[in-house]
Amino acid sequence: MSATVIILIVLVVAMVVGPVAMMQPNSGQRRREHLRQYARESGLTVRLLPPPQQATDSAAPSAMPVYSLVTGTTQPSWSLMRTSYEHESHVQGWWQFLGSKPTDLHRTNIEAVLEELPDGVVGLRSGARQVDIFWRENGEEQAIDQLLSCLKKLSV
């Protein structure tokens, strides 16, 4: 066999194997999938949704992971999002209610939960028969356990 034929065979094999290898998930994708699987096994629902748009957003926010706990009862409707700036009118300085606000009893519960949230949480929402947490998926299984605990406290 000549060198040209060998080079052509190697190129053809590379063209076949290359795209297949590129379809494999990278380590970050595998980590996120493991987190989502653990969350599903823990009783949470995971979806990709855009968070509610804040007044300071110049464009509609892009979809991000939302971890939800479906409850057996109807929940009061409210949304609380972390802002990019601190203000005295915000809950604990950085969190702003969008739209309707919860009752004082629920607000006290929400403020207690804010202290327990894992890193990367950008929003909380309640409504219909579920409570949601918008999370950037920073952390490991322990963070999922924290999310589940917080969601259970919010659903009371």
C-alpha cells in the first residue's frame, strides 16, 4: 500500500469516529445530568424555563434550570428574584418581589428560607400546586438536599 492510500484510510476513519466522539457529553454536562437525576429521585421536577423578567432586565432572560416541588395544596402566588444591586426596599437587601406579594406569615417563612439557600439560587416562585427555585446548579448532591428542604419549608 502506498502512503497516499494509508493517509486516505486514516482520514476516512477520523471523519467517521470524530463526530461520534464529539456527541459524548463533557464532564460539566455529566455533572449536571447527575444532579438532575438525583433531584428526580428525591421527588423534585427539573425543567428549563426563563425566570420572570425584572424591570432592570434589558432583554428577556434565557432559560435556566428550575427545580420544583409539586404540593398537594394550592399555593399562594408570588415570585421573588435576586437583583444585581442592593436596595433598602428589597428583602434582605438583594431580593425583590415581582407582581403579587405573599402574606406576612409567608414572607417571614420566605425570609428564613433565604438564609438556607445554596449558592447559585436566583429566584423563588410559588403558585398553583408547586413551589419553584431557579438555580444555576452550583454544587453537588448536598445542594439538592438543601433545595428540597427549602422547597418543603416554602410549601407550608
